[in-house]
Amino acid sequence: MTILGVSNGSFGLKMHARAVLNSVFLYHAVKAGLDMAIVNPTHIKPYAEIDAEQRKLADDLIFNRPDALPAYIAYFESHGPQKNTENEKADPTEGMNTAEKLHWQILHRRKEGVEPLIDQIVVERMESEQLPQNDAAVNVLNTVLLPAMKDVGDRFGAGELILPFVLQSAEVMKRSVAHLENYLEKQEGYTKGKIVLATVFGDVHDIGKNLVNTILSNNGYTVYDLGKQVPLNTILEKAIEVKADAIGLSALLVSTSKQMPLCVKELYKRELPFPVIIGGAAINRSFGRRILFVDDQKEHSEPLPYTPGVYYARDAFEGLDIIDKLTSSVDTRNTLVQRIQQEAINERTKKKKVAAQPAPVQGEDITRPSDSIKPLETLPTPPFWGPRVLDRIGLEDIMECVDLNTLYRLHWGGKAHGAEFDHLVKQEFEPRLERMLREARQQRYLQPTFGCR
């Protein structure tokens, strides 16, 4: 897996130039498979919201195209920070219809003003399509709000949005749905499906789980969020109580992810029908395929698949897609179950074949000793036994291993180049280094030692 300090690549540029380069670099890094970024999200803009010319300049620099660096520096020397023209407009959604305005507000993370838009569009749908109030509200949910959140999810999957932006859009969606509920008739028991959600026992991390809760709730599902550090029995009892359509388990740690196969085994043992959706930083798709199989040595010599299925979701939106298929038509559900089981069987068969293959032997005569090789009559004696510390190491010996370029440029701040840098080294850095070494030898405040066993 890979982790990246995104802003290291823009060090030395002006702040507004760094912000653009960092944002574009993060976008391309995520597309290339980056797992984790060290970045200040308040200094990052979504890729699609960056000025097209600035995006091109940053792309050229990132992909090392000819003369990219001089062009990038020259541009930002003559251009200040990108102005947010959308904010400068009296109304950035001017010219859009009500549905487009709502979509824009969710995508651009703007909470203010969503309630009047909800009121307006419900009335519009009632009048234009002759719908009762409840049906108009359902229509708004299905044709405006949910597609807007799907757009957010698609952009997140494409790397155009990072998680903090998704969370902000989810908050706008939550506020919109809360206001829309005023127009919905309270239908007891109406839901697209029931999901029991929990962070497994021993794990206190719940940011990802909370996002899943928000996304599922905003898409018409009833979510029973049991919180974090939830014992296995509590999860199963709740699923039985509410007749859940699926169980969602989250774990951040490798140690706590072991609770997931225990859950699957207990479900198998009790012959319970709940599909299990798993996610979290500690696990992957291969892990999900592996724990689908349950050992039942009393009746079967080979592990059997847990028939309701174990499904790995990389993020909240993949989890939503899985839930949609599980709660859809019987054919859609069966197709998904069969595909997941077949993938797990294929992976298991592949691993068995690899394990059964004998390890290759390099060389023909590796096991036949030559007649010319005679066994030693006595074993060699090592120069010493036990630990020993070398405490007479000269500073001069250590200095041969020091990277002077890193010392001068990074630690001592030498930012000059060419002849100017050479002059700085000769006139300032080398005399300073010699003085420090001389003082260290005379005052003995730096005494290198080396321990070995």
C-alpha cells in the first residue's frame, strides 16, 4: 500500500501555486492507486473546480512535459490566487431550474438555502405533474436528491472528490431529506430495507461506518447503527429482532478484523439468513472471499460457503450498490450471490494449486556434495563472544557517510543554485562544518559508538 505527503512535491512555489499543484497531484495519485494522503483538506480543491488553464499547467508539470516548470512558475508569478467566480456571483445558480439548483447545492456542499428550494420544487411537481403532495415529495427524492448524491459518489470513485468533500455533501443531503420529510406521509414500516451496522468488538473507529450510515439513510434504508466495540451477540440479536436485510461490519485494525469470520461462523452455525457486508482499512476483497468459507468438520471435511454471502465494500458507495442489489429483485440478488461465491471458489482453487506445486530447485547437483569437499576437522573460532561496543570511532570516519548536499540544502537552508550555491558552500558552510567538528573533538560533546553482537 502507498502513502504520500502530497505537498512535498510543491515545496518552494508560491502558496496559491502550491494549492493548485497539490490538488491536481492528489487527483492523479488517487487515480493511480494511492491508498492514503497526508494533506490539509482545507487547502485542496476538487479537480473539476480548478481553472482549466491552471489544471493543464499542473498536468504538464506532474507528467514532466517539456518546459513545464518554467511555464508553471511564470504563470503564477503573474497571476494571483484563483478567484471563486461562483461565490462572486450574486447567484451562482442563475439560469438553472429548481432541480438543477438542488443538484448544484449538494454537489458543491452548500447547506444554506436548500429548504426554500425543496418547498419550491415540491409545489412545482404537484402542479406540473398533478401529483399528490406525498407522491411529489417521493418524486423529488428519487429524481433529484438521490441522483445528486450518486453524482457525488461517482466523482469520489473517479478521484475528483476526496472524503471531506463527500462528508460535506452528505450533510447537505441529510438536511434536504430532513426538510422533505415534512411533505411525506408517515407510512409505518415503509423502507427500502433494514441494515444493522456496527464497528466490531475491540475497535473504536467509526468514521467510515458513520459515512455508510449517512449514505444508506439518505437513500431510503433504515439503519440500526449499534455504534463501536459491539459484541457479536448484540449484532446478531438486533438483526433477528428487526428482521434485517443485511449486516454491515466495520474494522480498522487487523486484530479486530478477526471478529468478522467469527460472525460468519456463528451465522452459519445458527442457520441465520443475513448477508454480511464488510469494510474497513484492515481488510480487502481477498479477505472477504476467504471468510465466506466456514469449517464444519463435524459433517464436512471441506469448508463450505456461507450461502447468504459475504461481500466486501471498498467504500460507502460500493456498500450502497451491494445493498441495492441484495434488496432488489430475486434474480438480481441471486446473480450477485452466485458471482461472489464463484469468485471465492476460483480464488480458493487457485491458492490450492499454488500450495500443491513443489518448490523449484535451482541447479542440478545442489544435493550431491563434491568428492573434493572434506568436512572441517575443527570449527572456526569467532573473534569474540557476546556483545561488544566500539567506542573509539573518529569523527572523520563518520563524516565520510554524511550526505553533505542534504545537510547544506535541507538542514542548513541553502536555497541558492549554480555558482551562487558553490560560493555559499565555500564561504559559509564548509568553514562552519570545520568549526563544528573541531569544537566536537576538543570538547568531546560528540562521541560516536557502535554496538554489535
